[in-house]
Amino acid sequence: MKKILITYATAGVGHKKAALAIRDALAQKKTDCVIETIDVLDHTNAFFKYSYPTSYLLLINKLIFLWGILYYFFDNRFVHAIAYWPRCLSHITNSIPLIRYVRDFKPDVVISTHFLMPDVCWFLKKRYGMKMQVINVVTDYRAHAFWVSGGVDTYMVAYDRTKRDLVEKWGIPDRAVMVTGIPVEPKFSMAHDRVYFRKRMDIPRDEFVILLLSGGYGVGPLFEALCALNGIGVPLTVMVVCGHNEVLHAKIEAFKKQTAKITVKNFGYVNTVDELMAVADLYIGKAGGISTTEAVVMGLPPVFVRPIPGQESRNADLIRAGHAGVTIRKIAEIGPVVKDLCAHKEKMDVMRKNIESLRKPKASSDIADYALRVEA
């Protein structure tokens, strides 16, 4: 019986969501394969498990400029040639429990949505002669050097531009890279009754609705964006998803009761982002690979606010180049941009039309199909 291991790392929520989307797609296939899904950090030593996501979140939340410098520094060919083996050594030596786990499970296929696991798989192949197909699912729109690993057999990427990064810059064989799109939960690809969900959420049918979203941790300038929207003098309903950020949620509740001139719907962490996107006219938030892809698959035009230098800015650049979204660098720009889009619905129509060429709603299913047919 075929064994498939799906892995992610909780350095942000996106890697996990992509992994679970593939798991759900496999479940819909009703296969008799043995499928296990794990967070690789649960199988590393205690210090690494704590420091790995903590340092990443510190950089992207508090030391953004430094993160941008490091991101582009390590994406250099010369630097990669020097840093690759120390990186592999760090991943391997801190993952001894993970190595034991994989040796015990003996998967035929490993699907990884984070770049730690492929380095460990390389070691398992070389040291123990394990036979397994390693599929590396790149969850951003450009392929950084971190995604490149000798342990990978097949890369699954978002777009042709992502594939060119791997083939032309990093020398990956063309046949080893498949353009599937980034996997999101199957529910984002399903038809949603916009009128029904608006009625259920008590939102007028013709109201202009904005979804403010900034990932599972609720980071970024959500409150500042809400304040900017409050002052534009246009009737709006703004849905704010604060994620696990309870302080932000409480702050917005106070704003909603005391200051708001617009309709504000305040949410914590939700599992119904697809329904919120179905009723929204515009998505304003971060340019993460998963949240952006969810919006694109739902046909929802995005406005990216101050993308983090590196993967987010590259994601936003690709969407903007396709004339499917807008990037703003200053909070003060939100009001004029939204006011203009409200007044010129034809601009919204153009973005929706261009989004159609970027949609890849079957990514999860296509990756699942490949995993089922590929042989170790």
C-alpha cells in the first residue's frame, strides 16, 4: 500500500494551510493510500522548534528592513553556493527525531510545503538509501534559493515566472518543475452564492464591501487601514479578520462602538474566509502566497498594503504586473485608491477580468493526482 507523507512547518500559517489543502484533496480522491500529515518542527529539538518560527516572526514583524536585506542576500547565486551546505547541516542536525520518524514510516512520496523537509530527505536518501519521491510545493510566486534542494525530485510552482526562477537561475531541469498553481483548500474553488452569504451576514446587496485580512497572526497595519477607510466619506462595509491577535480584536471593537462612520464587522480567527471573500468586492491586506492565492482563486481583486520586502513584495509585483491588483506603500493612499475604485467600477471589472488568467483553482487536486501516480 502506497504511503504519502505531507509535511509543513509552522513558520507562519501559509505552509500549513497549503499542506492541509493537499491532504483534503487527497481525501476527496477516496484513495486507499496511507496518508500522514505532520509539522516537521514537532520532530525537531526543543530549541530549534522554538527559535525557528520565533526568529522569523520577529524579523517580519519588528525588523522588516533587516528581513529584506537577508532575503535578497541569500537569494544570490554566490551566497547560495556558500550557504547551502551549512543550511542543510543545520536542518539535518536539528531534525534527528524527524529522521527517525521518516525511517519508521517509510513513505513512498513526501509532499513538502516548506523548505526544511527536502534537505532532510536528501540526507535520508544518501545515508540510508531510502527510495521516495520528494515533491516540493513552492508557496510563493517567486522561487527563492531556500526552496532549492538536492533532495527534491519535483517542484510544484505557481506560475511560469516561478518556473523560470528555478530553471534559469538555479539550474533545475525543466522536466522537474510543474506549473500547478499554489494549493488552497478545495472550498475556495467551489461556487459561492454571493446573495445568500450577504443576506446571512446582514450586508446590503449593493453595498461596497472590503475584506481586511492579514494572515492567521493578525499582523500588519489593519487598524491603520480601517481608520483610513473610515474617513473617505463613502458608504462601506469593512470586514476585519484579526486572526489570533486578541489585542487588535479588542481595539477594533472599541473603534466600532465609539468612532466608526462605516459598518464594521469584526472577526477573530475564522475558518470561513471563503465566505467572507465571496461577499467582498475588494481584498486589502498582506501579499502572502496563500492569502493572495485564495483571493485570486475567488476572483477577488487585491490591494496590498506595504508588502514585506522579499517574498511579499515579489508576490505583489507579479499580481500588479498582470493588472489584477494594486500595491500601496503608504496608509494615506488607501482612502484615495478605494474611493477611486468605488467611483469607477470599470476599473474593478478590468482587475476581475485579469484575475481570470491567473486563477489555478485545481492546484490542490493536480498535486494530489501527481502524488498518487508517481512511483518512488
